[in-house]
Amino acid sequence: MIKPSVISVIGHQGSGKTTFLTQLISILIERGYRVGTVKHAPDKQELDSPDKDSSRHRVAGAEQRLVVGAVGYALFWEGAEEEPIDKMIERLFPGYDIVLVEGFKRGPFPKIEIYRRLGDLNVEPLAGEIDVVAVVTEQRVVLPDGVRLLSPRRPEELADLIEEEFL
């Protein structure tokens, strides 16, 4: 089975990662690619809320819980050993062309940064501190050599880059 290409979309909180990612997903699907996503939620203590039956199943000892709904499914599981994210993606997304990961800025995948200055916060791009392939921003920023600068108003340019470099 062919492994999917995996790319992380990173950026400071509130930078517009999710908004941009939804545009990119639509473009890649229109171009005929099978797209999966992973959302990194490191600050969430409980993904399966305590008031839900599936959480009660976990407390009772079930290692894995599949929630089947009218519009989708969710699989929760506990593991004694933490599985590396690249192995987890390989196992859970067979047959996909690409998996876009929102977050995992320290993860093993190529990274695209979404950057925008946020109010009074004087945060700089992560590029330079973290290796990135491209930065999507409207701001004037200094980037390391070889890092492409793309406009958030033209998500098709990032789709082109992804096709050329990773698909």
C-alpha cells in the first residue's frame, strides 16, 4: 500500500490555520486527490467528554470505543505505548493521497506556516526557528533562504506547490 504524503500546517494560535486549511482541502479534492486530516490538540485533557456514554465506557475499562452517528464516526482508544504520529497516520489513512496535519510543529513532516501578526502580540514567524517549506502571509517578513512566500488570498498557489513537491 502506498503511504500518503503528510504535511503539517503550523502557526501561532489564531493565525488562521483552520480557515486556510479548509480552503486548501477543497482545492485538493477538486483536483482529484483523496485528502485526510489530523488535528493536533495538545492542550485538550479530555477529547471524549466525561458526560458522554463513550467516556463512561472508557472509565469502565474499554480500551477502544467507536462512536457511530448519523453523519459520521469517531474512534477513541487508549494505548500503553504512545504510537509515533507518522506510524499512526500510515495505519489509519491507507489509500489516501495526502494527509494534512494541523499542528505538530515539532513533528517529522514537512511544514507550511500560516503567519499573521496578532493584535499587540509581537510574534515572529516560526520559520527560522523551525524548518518550513513555505510561509503563507500578507505581512512583510524576513524568511530564511529557500522558504517560499505565499499569499493567503491565493490558496491554489499552495495547492500547486504541494502537487509539485509532494504528490
